[in-house]
Amino acid sequence: MSAVLPAASAPDAPLQRSEGVWRLAWRRFRADRVGLVALVVVAAFLLLIAAAAAGLVARDWQVEVGVPNAPPTLLGARAPTSSGAIESPSGPRVDLSDIDPLAPRYREWAERARQYQTQEQPRAQTLPLGGDRLGRDVLAKAIKGSEISVFVGVAAALCATLIGTLLGALAGFFGRRVGDLLEWVYNVFESIPNILLIFAFAAVVGRGVQSVVVILALTGWTGMYRQVRAEFMKHASREYVRSAEAIGASAASRMFQHILPNVSHVVLVRMSLLAVGFIKAEVILSYLGLGVRVDQVSWGTMLAESQSELILGYWWQLAAATLFMAVFVTAFSLATDALRDALDPKLRGLE
């Protein structure tokens, strides 16, 4: 009787590795068409800003290419106003050589001025989005202004988010003395009115793009800190964090690899609000003379200039700055909201 050989065991099936948090978030984000379109608009703005910084577009925004307050092309050129040249008064000619020794050179200087005016490039009567009071292209100013305004808003929001998230994570996770110390720092910043705190930092740091970023970041992290601290206090005692601690995960690993991905949707929402608020704050600082330098342009300086122009009926600089700001702020908010939904653990559990 032949022995029955045991059947060969089937090879072990390869273990399927579950998708990570960010890969799942990106898959859910691509399903949101509104968020995807908003992300494309934000990316287009960032590419435009990079091109402006490299000098590929809006490089000559300070050049007076049009007549003062040139209307937009869609409105057409203004009707020319009749203005006659001032004729020299009739009467006997007076020789000024005895009175003014430079009188013989006046005719030569006048002739040179006429030659220069004939050689000067003619200015455009209309521009795509109009011109300012000096004849500079409003479209070029809006593109160049987006470089500073968007950079200030996004960079300051990222810095404030980094500060608030780090301090909130430490205070919420460790608590006790660390939490008490950070709460004291938070209360000091919150006890001072925000506008006074901004003016105080502006007086110390000075003007400029980098200064505005530092000022807004140092004064805008408190809201992020408070919200992140509450989320970390709530998640620090949950089962998945205690399980990570039981298998030997370090405190940094539990904070930033386990808890942070589950509260990232809160961080993103707060960051989008900060970016929008900081763009508005840059407008206020530039209007008060505490923002960008005089030789720079931003949406804030454009809005400040448009106040005097609006009284005279020249509304196109205000409309251009408002349009660029509204499009970017709306697209940025929709993109971050879609990303928030993709990262929300409650919505992930509904799939």
C-alpha cells in the first residue's frame, strides 16, 4: 500500500498593503471636480507669480505706456479735448540778454526739448484693463502685485500654521508644565489688541515684504495654536495612540505620524482662513504705509491708489485688483476645503 504524500501547501499569498493616508486623500480629492478646478486656478496663479518673479511677464510695470488714466480697451479711447496752445503775447520783443545771462541758451534748450518729445514713443490711448494716473498698465500692475500679495498671504499663513501647530501639539500632547508655559505665552499674545501688536512689530522690524511676513506670522498663530491644542488633547488618549505607545512608538512618532494626519483637516481649514485674512491684512498695512516699499506694487497699494482715482470716475484699477484678489481667494478656499474633506477621517469612514 503506497503511502499518501501530503499535498504541497500553496505558497503564501502576498500581503496587500493598505493605502496610506495621503494616497487615499489624493484619490478622494480627484473625485471632487470643484476642488480640482480650484487647484488648477491656484496652480495657474503660482505659475504666473513665478513668471513675474523671473521677469518673464509684467517686467515693465513701472513704464508709462499709456496716457494718464487710459480707459480699458473695451470702453474705447476717450474723446480728445480741445486745448489750444498758449500763444506768446503780441508786442515789442524784449532782449533779455542784459537781464539774464542765460537768455541766449533758452532757444537752444527749447529746441532740444521739442526734439526729445518727437523722439518719445507715442503712448497708447487704451490699455487692456486700463491705466493708472501715470499711464502705467493696470494689468501688468495686477500681475506684479499678485507676486507680493499672494506670497505674503501664503508665506505668512504657512509660518503661522507651523508655529501654531507645533506649539499646540506640544501643549495638547504633553500638558502639565509644558502646557502651562505655552498657555501663558498664548495669553500674553491674546491680551494685547491685534492691531497694536502689528504696529509694535512693524516699528521694530520695519517695512518690506519679508517684514510683513514676519509680522503677520508672529501675530496670527494664536488661533491655530488654540484649535490644534484642543484636537491633540482629544486624540492623545484614544486607543490607536495608546496602541502605538504600547508597541514602542516614540512621542514624536505618535504626535506627527498618528495624531497629526487625523487633525490635518482642521489645520488646513484654519490655514486657508489665515491666508485670506493675511492678504487683507497686507492691504491694510500697505494703505497705512507699514507694508511694502514705495517702489513695489501689491494689491494693497493698488487699492490705496484707486481711492483718489475712483472720485474722478476712473474705476478700472480698483476693479482689476479686486478681480484678481477675489479669484485667487475663492479658488484657494475651495481647494483647501476639498482637501479638508479628503483628509477628514469621519468622511473617510463613509466610503
